[in-house]
Amino acid sequence: MRTNLILVFAIVLSTLVFSACGGPATPNSNVSNTANANSNSLDTVKSTPEQTLNNAPTLSPVYKAYCAAWVKNDEAALRKVWSSETLKEFEEEMKASKEKSLMKFLSADKVSGDPCEAKNEKITGDTATATIISNKYPNGLQVVFIKENGEWKLTTKSPALDAVTKQAPPANAAK
């Protein structure tokens, strides 16, 4: 599961990087004339970051607790932010890989705590999404949170990654 998640993250990030790349740049001494002459030019296309609709007032504290747990290397605090289903998945994978520490098991996902923010939360009942931003996801990654026993918890689910996974053919598909 963890390997699949990392692989999917890598695919999504690669797709974003390659889709942002254009053809070879042409030298422009006067960019405004070039833009006026050819509004379809790749040179005039600028990627815009996702507009901030809200500062995730409900989910930000959960993500900030996640970042703080990593900064403090506090496994108990890290376990408090994950959903019970996610922790169960981690523990099954840890058992299979004979790993005892959640911190070591998730070490590839460690964040520095700067930046550490969530934005654009959308809450629907006991499920919510927000875009998280960290040193691992500087351009943001939309993730799913769920409400358990009255508290919001982080999951490893992401609508963007789920969409990529659904589009990918099964690994054992005939070629």
C-alpha cells in the first residue's frame, strides 16, 4: 500500500512537471509584442497557483499537528492525527515489512514543518478535503480527512491520486 501510494505520488508529480514543460524557448527581446502577436504562444502561458478560497479553519489544526509531530519526532502525536483505518493499513504493512516504528515506516513522508498549511477545505458530512502544502508538496496536494468520534483525522486518500489510479490499467493487464 505504502509503495503504491509513493508510486502514485511520483506519477502525479511527474505528470505535473511534464505537463508544465513546453517546447524549446524562443528568445524574446520584447515579450509584450510577442504576446500580442501570438496569444497562443507557450511563452505567454503562466501557471497560476490554486486560488485560496479559505484557510481551512477546521482542518488546518489537524495538518499543523501532523507537521508538529514530525518536527518533534513524536510518534504518539503522529498516530493521533491519522484515521483508524489508515493506521490499520500502516500496521498491516509494517507487520509485513517487520517494521516496529511508525516514524521509521513513514520516514520517506517526513515533512520539515515549513511550510505547513492547509487551504480550501470542503466539508461534506463526516468527510472533507483540503489542499495541504509542505516541503513535500510545495504546490499543494488535495487530501481526504474523515471525522472519527467528533475529531477530524488525516487519511492517505487523495482525489487527484484516486483519479490517476482509476485511469491506470491493472498491473497484470495483458499488453
